[in-house]
Amino acid sequence: MSESDYETEGPSPQTAVDVFKGLWVSRLPGGLEAGEVPLFEDDRISWLVEQVPIAGTSVLELGPLEGGHSYMLERAAARRVVAVEANRSAYLRCLVVKEVFGMHRVDFLCGDLVKYLAETRERFDLCVASGVLYHMTEPLEMLELTSRVCDRLFLWTHYYDAKLLKQNERAAGHFPDGKGPLYRYEYADALEVTSFCGGTRPHSFWLDRQTLIGTLRELGFDQLEFAFEEPTHINGPALAVLATKTGST
Ligand SMILES: C[S@@+](CC[C@H](N)C(=O)[O-])C[C@H]1O[C@@H](n2cnc3c(N)ncnc32)[C@H](O)[C@@H]1O
């Protein structure tokens, strides 16, 4: 037993948040002291909510980190959000967020999203995969499995582009060989950072833009709306795409 295992203040949302003091990435609503990144008021999700009626729908969220997007989707009146998070500490922070903000329509699950996708029999109105595709060792498999559980997918991701990466030495340094069509990305030193929120392995594989778009189309997502194009994003070129199978919506 150590004294620091015990909270000596009276119970409050802040004492719950402070269980993970120093680890939070997200800025939390209500002036709670946590991290700095505005994931609970994220423009990408505000945009998504403007494009797609969320009220009354079921949403599968892949890699919620600390539940910021889950919070926004619940606020947009989703009937149910299932959010699958593999990082144990992030998962526990999701549970703190769920309790502090009373997110009764969100179920956080701890585990690997690819295994979840392969095993679930549930279908969802929408899948939100923000910041996860480029953390996968088998991104094509992930897209294929995702396409089986939903007809509408919101994806925010980095992608490989040799020309653009030439202007970004730091990001380019993570690709040891630059050989495609799957581009091996090594996390390297990033693995040592306490706030690391990447993939489950020391490496992942990135897709280039053409392969990403071609794969979505092959999987039946015939309508693609692009947003948040950031070719010069500090961590590598990035985009958001809302992919829909129009025949089924
Ligand atoms: C970069 S963060 C993205 C967080 C948030 N979705 C966003 O867009 O800001 C990636 C998240 O996915 C989680 N993650 C990565 N690989 C995963 C996997 N195989 N299964 C479940 N979660 C995973 C990470 O732990 C982290 O929480």
C-alpha cells in the first residue's frame, strides 16, 4: 500500500480524472484539468454530425482513446455507441469519462478492434474509424472487415505519399524502405513516450491514397466525400473520408 494510492479530497469529477493525472491527452469538458487536445469538441466529428443524421442510430467506434468522439456521438443522440479500445490505460480513461459524464448509451470494450470486427455479428448504421487505419499491420483486412459491419464509414487517416513525405523529414524517417503497396512504418522512439497512443505492434503499414480509395470502392463504398485534407500534416499526409454504400442507405 502506498499513500498515493488513496485520494484524500472529497469525491468529485476531478478526483476521478486525477486517477490518471499526467496521462490525459484530451481536454475535458467542464473545465476539468486533464490534457490539451480538443477531442471532445473535434471539428472532424462536428463535420460528420452535419453530414449524417446520427439521432437514433447505432455507431461502432474504433480506437476511442479517451472517449471524446464517443461523447460527441452520444451528444448527437446516437441510440448506441460501441467503442473498442486496445490500450488498457486508454480504456480505463474511457471508463472514467463514461462515469464522469454519465454516458449511458456508450459501451466501451477493451480489446483488439480487428478481432472484434472479425467476431461480431452485429451491424451498425455507421462506423467511425478516426486515427486507426494507419496503426494497423493489416489495413486492407481492417477495411474489408469494417465493410462487413456497416454501409457507412467515417475514416480519418494518414496515408503514404512519397512526394509529400519528401518535404517532411521527421515523418519520412519512420519508413525504413518506402516500398509499397503497403508501406512499413516503424514507431521507433515514439514507443517510449508515455502518451503513446498508436498501434498494438512496434510497426504498422500505411496505404497510399490511391490504394485507400480503390479499396473503399471495391468494397462497395460508391460515394466518397472528402474533407480535412492536410497534405502537410506534421505526422504525414492526412484526410477524412465519409464512405457510403448508396444502394443500401
Ligand atoms: C491516434 S489514436 C485516435 C484516437 C481518436 N479516435 C481520434 O481520432 O482522435 C488511436 C487509438 O486507437 C487505439 N488502437 C490502436 N490500435 C488498436 C487496435 N488494434 N484495436 C483497438 N484500438 C486500437 C489506440 O490505443 C488509440 O486509442
